[in-house]
Amino acid sequence: SDAVVLTYTSPMLTALAASLFLGEAWHSLDFFGSGLCLAGVMMISKPPALFHLLGLQDQQVELPPLGLAAAVAAATSATCVYVIIRILKDKDVHSLVFVNYLAMAAVVTAPAMGLGPFGETWALPSWWALALLVALATLASIGETLLAFGLKVETAAKATSMNYLQVVFAFVFQRTLLHESSSDFESKLGALLISLWGLVALSKEAWATQGAQNAAGPKREPLLSEKRPAARPALSPGLLAMTLGAFFFSLMALLVKLLGHFGTYELVFWRSVFMFLGTMSMLAAKRINPLGPEGSRLLLWLRAAAGFGFMSGYYYAIQH
């Protein structure tokens, strides 16, 4: 639980980094929304160590140092991923290329880490496990593609704040499908706070788009032409992509729980193998260079390394 809260500081860290280094606006309402969502995450996960520090829990809990370090590394890595995508937003990098680089990096690095310093024991998965791994990779690929698209068209603060919806989706799925989540008042209130901010974020962008269209003034029409209806609020495609991405990542998290007998890097490896096969097939069908534009490749590799760091750190923090 403490690891969950630490990793979900990444949207606020991303907004701060984008504001400092990229000059992106971080409006007070977006700052408030991120804080509200983080509070919602705490109400759902109830981190024991943090609750003890705040005087909300009597029992003192010590955090494992490696688990704490992994959670901090995951949050930092996620921030780097999001900022690099924002840097490359105008470089004509297809969203699938981001996913392909992550898969290529993880396929090579996961065995070196898992079979090396972490001493995992790997075995060929059963047919049932293979089916789950393919589904896991498919959901991850869709989620990563939607995330990359959303970050390319929206500011970091707006886009990453929608990541908190993953907690709500996971809460609902675990309650309805796995019957594991708590149904206490605090958890329900936390899920409600995050959901309300998601609706507010989508609505305010829709009305802002309509306001910009109205401010531009009506176009000149022929004298006898029929009047066009007033522009309706349009939902932001970037925020919609991030919302859908959160949905698919939450479904992926359910499969991770079902594949809990796999080691951390073993799971990352198999997920990445099937992601690589899928993205390479789609890129070939679209005739897109899987390595992307030449001038962007260094940043793409850095993004892949940060993405691998986030996956590994998050999985390790949850398990430890």
C-alpha cells in the first residue's frame, strides 16, 4: 500500500518537471485535482507506515528498504517516461514506436536482471499461462499506445492526472471480479474523489474547446445559407486516450495477479516478447520504421530504459 502511494506521486512529479524544464503550464485547478486524486489513492490503499506518521494508525510499520527504493525508482522512472514523450511530441514518432522500444529493451534486460543478480528460476509456461501472457501483452500494448498518444496531444499535468483512474478501475474490478477489495467507507470515498476529478477534467477541457471556438467568431456564410448549430463541447481526444489507457492497464493488473507465481523479471520478459511480436507486425503492416526518426533514437532508448525501470520497480515494490 505504501508502495502504491509512492508510485502514484509520479503525476505530480511529471507536472512539476514539465513546468520547470519544458515551460508547460500547471494550473492551480490541475494541481488541486492531482492532490485530490493522491488523497483518494491513500484512502483506498491505506498505507500503514504513512497512516502511522499521520496519527491515523497506532501500529508502527517499518518499510523494507529495497521495497521503498523500488517504489521511489518507479515514480522517478515514470516521470522520465512522461517527460521524454512530451519532448518528442513534435518529432513525428508513431505511438507504436514508443511501445516497440520498450519491448526491445525489456526483452534483453529482463533475463540479465532476473537470472543474474535477482536469482529468479524460470521455466517454460503452460499453455494456459501462455494465453494469459498473450492477453497481458495485448492489454499492455494498447495501454502504452494510448498513453503515448495522450501525452503527445495534452500537457503533462492534464494527461498524467488521468492515470489515477487506474486505481478506481482496479478497485472496481477487484471488488466485482476477484472479490478482494475492501468495501469500507474510506475506500468508496477515495474512489469517488478520483472519479469526480476525472469527470471534472474531461468536462472542463470540453467546455474550454467550445469557448475557444466561440471566441474565434462565426465564419462568414452566404446570405441564403441555413444557420449552423452552435458548437457543442467536444471531449479531449488526449484525455479520452489516457482514460482508456487507464482502463486497459487496470485489466492488465488483474492478469498480473493471476500470474503471481511468475518472478518479476520473468513476467516482464514474457510480456515484452509478445509486445515486441505484436508491435513489429503492426509497424510492418503500416510500413513504419520500427526505430523511428533518426534524430529521436537516443531519446527513444532513454524512454525505453526509464519504462523498464518503472515496470521493474513497480512490480518489485508491490511484491516486497
